[in-house]
Amino acid sequence: METRLILIETSTELCSAALSVDDNIVSCKESSEPKSHASMTAVFVKELLDENGIGIQDCDAVCVSMGPGSYTGLRVGVSTAKGLCFGAKKPLIAVGTLDTLVYQAIAENLLPDGCRHVIPMIDARRMEVYTAVFSPDGQALTETKPEIITESSFREILDEGPALFIGDGAGKCSTVINHPNATFVQCCPKASSMLVPALRALKEKRFQDVAYFEPFYLKEFVATTGKKKLF
């Protein structure tokens, strides 16, 4: 029997969804239009199912990005995934955004020759990123944490050999980190790149509690007060 997954990635400015059958991505939808997540995520899922002549009841699970990333984007993705799981009584799988970026680098052959480490980066404020260090085969070597980037950041790791910095925070870091072993790829995580860790979670039955699961924001959302006076 075929294994089908719905994959949803909304942690950054790229809104994407994909449908997999066994080990292959058979359809995907993406939009980089600003603030399109709320209007497009559920539409993308419906289009994927309709185009392949199936319903959500024909899928084995729904996988969503758990963060870190955009507060609003993560909320939209998780809310959509929860709605699908509640309605069809399907299990919920969550994959970390940084894990997705690492597997994206592997799938798209972005690793430099002799790569020793992969350092995915999600953009935060100013020169801050959410990051962790991974091995080239996708194993997390450190905990995810916020990091303020300076010219000495990751110096010891870079001295060991080639490393790939990937994500929507990599571009700004390339202007600060100047090391011959550093390679930078500016990109957003894609739903299609969630497949490997999602299938592993499905096999191991590492499911989330649909009622209580919350995204991994890393930092609490802080609302700002507008300066414009209403009265």
C-alpha cells in the first residue's frame, strides 16, 4: 500500500505545500507573495489533493513545520494542519525548520566538497539568526538557539573544514563572516524538503498531540504599539 503525506511549510516568507507518495514528491505548490500564507496554505492543499484525485482521508498523516520562524507563518501552517488532522482523524507530524533546510541542502546537492558541517539559519532581527550545527548527513550536533552573528562566529567550526550556511538568514551573515571554508546559500525552506524526516517520524510513530501542539517559536511573540494617536 502506498504511503501518502501532506507536507506544509510556512515558517518563512515562502509559503509551500507538497504531496508525497512513498519516497517521492509528486506535487508541490509555492508562493513567495508577501503575506500570502493565510490565503494560500489551505488552497494549496486542496489543489494538491484535487489534482491527484484523492482526499485527505487517503493520506497517512499531515506534516507541518514546527519552527523556529515567523510567528504568523507558523500559526497559519499549524492551524491548517490541525484542521486537516481533526477533520480526517489523521496523525500530525512536526519537522523542525532547521532540519528541513539541512535536508534541502542534501537533496539539492548544495554541500561543498569536503563539507564538515551544515549550519541552517532562519533570519531574526538585525544580525540575529536562529541556528544550530548539523553534520552533513543531517544529524543535529547542537541545540537550536538564537545567535548574534559577528566576524568570529563559527570560527572554530570553519577552521575544521568546509561548512555550508543555508537559509533566509545566510545572506546577511555572508557580509560578516569572512572565512575561506564558508559557503553561503540564501534560500527559504520548502515543503518538499521535509519528506525524509517526515517519513522517519511516521515510521517511528512520533506524532504530535493535535489538540495541544504549539510551534517552536524560540522567542515569545512581542506585539508592538503603534505610535499614531487615535484621539
